[in-house]
Amino acid sequence: MSSAPPPLVSLRALTKRYGATLAVDGASLAVAPGEIVGLLGQNGAGKTTLLECLLGLRAADSGEITLAGLDLRSQPREALRVVGAQLQPSALQDKITPREALRFHAALYGVAADVAALLARFGLVEKADARFDTLSTGQRQRLALALALVHRPTLLVLDEPTTGLDPQTRRALHQILRDHRTAGGGVLLSTHDLDEAERLCDRVAILHRGRIVADAAPAALLIRASAGTRLRCRTAQPQSFPDFQSSADGLAHAAVAQEAARAIAALTRAVQEAGNTLVELQLSPPTLEDAFVALTGDAWDDKPEAAP
């Protein structure tokens, strides 16, 4: 009877401090083969630091990191060979071209890469021989993703990979990640796109002030956070309702209702009793943003994270 393969990522009690700042505080996380795990957190939560420690770019102060069963501290070369990584910002030598960069990375790993196929896959054929310093932000991002895949790694570690991508390229990247998962690979994806995380990831880990405060499937996070249906209404005349927040114009109101049918009935009754008219009613299902707020107590910050 064969044993299960080891996790592609295993972080145990990872800690990283910058002076008096505890950037990563005892974080533990795993990514299994055939799994896409999203890493969510506010600006300054420690996501970039965690990924840099995982990739050996920063030395953790304490904790254990293994990649596909290989200890990063004692076997760094072997462990990192299973990883394809893309971090923010993406930068290469100014004069190197996408074609040259892909060939160079393939040579570093000692693999025979299909450079033409990678250029086509990431929409870089027309820029194949253009200097790096002439590429747009989106083109640089697509090149970084192509470089991450050049040696056909088992594990992909991606930091905001869809930043600067047009919708078509974004959808193509999502399919590449799904195909990678289907083939038995794993993905650790840092993202500020909550919709992307909810639709793409098998699990989502929420990093808050250096600590992982939740790690579960998106649907399970909503249940754990007791994130209910969001109810919005608009009345002909300004009217206040218990547990509702009024907008600046006094007409729109919003609340999170755990029992939507009961809340709607109470709201409708209150409008009728006030002699008012309900002109708009909207129900929205709970989102990862609702879960994030409920689990951390902080509002969601959608600005990209800057490394310390």
C-alpha cells in the first residue's frame, strides 16, 4: 500500500521579525498536490514576507519550511527546483528580451523549453524580441508568469499574478492554473481579488497581522464567519430601520440579515406602517469580503501590499 505524497508546501510556526515589527507570527500552512490555495490579507499583513521566506529569499527567524518533502534549510537547491515563482514587482535586465529571458531560464534549470509555445501562450509573440524596458506592466507580468513555468515545476508560488492583465489573459491564466491542478500540481496564490479567490481557490488562508486566522474552503469560511445575506433597500421617502445603515442621501439602507425572509417581511411592514413606499430591494449573497471583515474585525483593503 503506497503512502500519500508529502505536501508540496508545509509551513510550521513560521516567524519573521524586522526589528520591533513581527511581520509573520507563527504562521502554519500547507498546499497539497492537486490544490490551489489562496493567501488573502490586507496591505502589510505579511503575505510578501511569508512568500519570500518560502522561496528562500529571506531567512525566517524560526519555524520549518518543506517543499515536496524537502527541507528548505538543509536542501535549498533540491527544494527550490520543484518551485516556479512570480513575485511583485517583476524586473529583469533592461536590454534582455522575452525570448532571451526564457532561453536563459531554461538553461539555468537544464531543461529543453518550448520557448515559442510559451511566448504564444502568454501573448508575447509580437514582443518576443523587444527590450524588457519597453514592455508594458501587463507584458512584464505575462513574461514573469511564463518564466515561472519554463522548467515545468510541480509547485507554483504566485504573488498577485493577475495584476495588470487584461480580462482575456486573466481567464487564460486561470485555466493554466486549473490545468496545473488537474495534472497533480499545486498553487499558492497571493491575491487581492476576492472574486478570483472565491472562484479559483480550493482553500483560502487569511493572514491578519502576521497570523493565519482562518484556513478553509471559501464556502466554509462564510459559514464559520456567519456571513449572511446582504439586504439593500430604497424607499421613496427617507426612513430609518433598526440595524440598517443609511446612506448620505437618506434613501438607501443596508444590513446583513441572517434570515433574509424574516428581515424582508419586517422591513416591508415598517415601510407600510410609515406610509412610505418601497421602490427598490436587493439581496446579495455573502462574499469573502464579508467573511474577512467578520473574522478579522477590519475592513478589506484592496491596495497591493508593499514589502517591508
